Amino acid sequence: MKTRLGQCATLWLFRTIVICLLAFAPSIAAAAPYAAFVVDARTGKVLHASNADTRLHPASLTKMMTLYITFEAIKKGEITLDTMVRISKNAAAEPPSKLGLRPGQRIKLRYLIRAAAVKSANDAATAIGEAVSGSETAFVNRMNRTAKALGMTRTTFKNANGLTRSGHLSTARDMTTLGRHLFYDYPDYYNLFSRKTADAGVRDVRNTNRRLLSNYPGADGIKTGYTRAAGFNLVASARRGNERIIATVFGGRSGSSRNARVAELLDLGFARAPSSAPVRKPALPTYNQKPGAKGKTLRMVLAVKKSPRPEPRPGKSAPAPSQDLLLAIEDSVKKAVAEVANTEMASAEAPSPAQNATAPKAISTTPPPRPADLILASAPPDESLDTDPPETRVVTRMSTSGGRYWGINVGRYTTRNQAERVLLKTALTEMTTLEGALRKVSNQPRGWEANFVGMTKEMSDLACRRLEARGVSCTTLGPG
């Protein structure tokens, strides 16, 4: 009896182990190998590569392309940051990481962008794709066209958020290329990737890359990614002085080990990159026509080469001219020819101007002088002719500035670059309040001052109140 019970227990344990192995086998088989790629962002020169062209699961690195196309659509006027996006059931049903959007909910595009860039929210990424292109399928087609235009030759996208799907693959080299384009093609939006927290409309979100941003000097982005099939991925950018390095890792075993490896790669990049190098920005994408499509040639007709004779008016044809009419026309022509001949003979026998002493004088084209007693219509009445002329008035042009002589100051900094970054960050944070204001960096004896100018008094007061509510120091600047 005991032996039989022992055999049953052994069989049950064996079956349990087999079932567990079968359950985890797909994940183990799909585990991504390691890949890495490092470039000098200024020139695009490769500083390190390992399995750089192996097609792997990119995970949420996909959202870099989603955001790139969104910035492109905003630039082209296809959509705005304040466009209200309606959340579909498809977007709301995406698995975590997510913002927690509900079907039918309406939210501004700017908040979806922050959620996708900072929190890596899958529902926000899908909603962005549907808002830009009308459907996620159409947006994915645009993602693949853009990838091809950027030179990402080994990348294929299947969705807007990076969740694992068959055929949704990229490489370390291609994702580094995309990160470099994000930095140079849309610098006004790049600061999104360095925010440790952000207001996503429904709630504040924390950056999935905040540990590297906090611990590695000079790190300012770009994007993390994780799925079971992909492992822990990261495209990171860091700056030291004039140098900027972009490093990409695929297939990390954990978030901490991935960050440690990326830090090593960034150090390697800074060690190998020259201290000074010319900045060669990547070319903007050029979108080709669909395969097989023939181009159209537009021809412009600038001059008439031939004037065709108009067709006769429909109806009965005109009657033939009579014989008497033809004879009369012939006589008239003969008389006209004779008169012309006589005129030419008379002209040949006429004396020259030098011989003709009675030739008329040339007619003068100078108009006669104005009469002295002429009274102009604009002159004053007769009784006031002896008075002094009225005082001359100088009319100046009315100001069109609308009272925009005010501004605000958001701090003084040791370098111009620091002041410009603060201005850009503030402008993106308070885009509505600071609309129409101009960013200006002023070099003063005690440092570089970051100012917004060209504002009305009401605008400057409101902007300062809003900034101070966020903990940003702000001072109003009056005219002059």
C-alpha cells in the first residue's frame, strides 16, 4: 500500500514538473539575446557594436517611433497638442503599463504624449496612433514607411505600443538611429524624455528611466522597454561638455543590470569619442512614392503657338457675291493704289527742311505758366488769405503691439545653455499661458537671465501666478 502511494506521489510530481516546463518553455525560447550599440550622436560614428543587426523584440522602445510620428504630425498641422482625443475600447483595453483611460473618455493629446514618453503607457500610445491616423492599422503603416525613410532597414512594426506580436522586430542599430533622429529632428520635445515626473492630465506619472537619469551624470533620456520576450531594453543618451553619446541595450536580465551595462557603454563612448567634433545632423526623412506608382508630369502652356481658324457658324452658307459687287471692289482698289503712288511722287519732289525757310516751328510741349490770380480749391476763403498758415501736425503710426511691453523672468543662470533649457522647459509646461511670448536670454554681469518678453500685463501676471504655483520662481518685468 505504501509502495503504491509512493508511486502515485512520484507520478504526480513528475507530471507537475512537466506541465511547468511546458508552460515556461515559450518564454525561455523567446528570451532575447544580448545586443548593444553605441554612437557619437554628433557625427553618427559607431563606437561599439555587439549583435547590432540582430532582429529582436523592441518592446516599448517602439513608442519612440509613435512619438516621432506624432511630433511630425504636429509640425505639419495634422493635429495639435490641444486636440481632444476620444479613447476607444481598443486603446482602453491595452494591458499595463497603462494610464488607466476609459472608453469614451476625452483627453488632450499633450497628456497622452507625456504618458507615453514618461510612463510608457500602452493605452496612451494606442490612443495616439488612432488620433493621428484614424486607426492603429493606418498608423502602423505610417510607422513602417517612416522607419524605411529613416534608414531603419531591419525594423517592422505591428502596433503602436511595442507589446509582443509576431513579426514586430527591430535592432539595436535601428533603435539608436531613431533615438538620434528624435534628438536632432524634434529638439523642442526632447526634454519630455528627461522628466522624472509629468502631469498626464488624469494623474501625475513617474519616469520608467528615473534611476539612470538620477544616477548617471549627464543622462537626459531616452526610452526604456520591457516584455518577457524582449528582456530589459534601453536607449539612453548622455552629454558631457560638447560630447553626446547614445547607447542601446537589448535583452538585459533585469532593470538594474541593464542600467549598469548602459552606464558602462556610455563611459566607453565618452572615452572613445573625440572632445570636439563637427555636428552632422541626420537628414530628415524623405518619403518615396508607393512601389510601381508612376509620377505625373504637369505641363504648362505659356504661349499660343497656333491659332486655328474658327469653324463657320452652323446654318445656311452665305450667298456668293454678285458680279457688280466684284467690279466695284476692283475699281476701288485701283483708285486707292493710284492715290498712294501720287502721294509718294509728291513727297519725293518736296523741298528739304533746310531749303524751306517757311517751315513751321516745332511745337513746344511746355505748359503755359499758372495764372497769378488762380485760387486753388483747397485754399482758405478770400478773407483769410493774409493770415499765417495753420500749424503743421505730425501724425505717427498707431502702435500695433497691443500693449505687449511686459515680460517675466524665470531665473538667472551661469551659462546660456542652462537659461535656454529652462526657457524651453517652461514654454512647454505653460504652453497655453505663454502663447505668443518670445524666449530671450539676456547676458547680465551676474549671469544669464531667462526671460519671456512680448506679453501684456495680464499675461505676465497670470504666467507668474501659474509658475509660482508649480514652485518655479518668477518675476514680472515691466515696460523698459
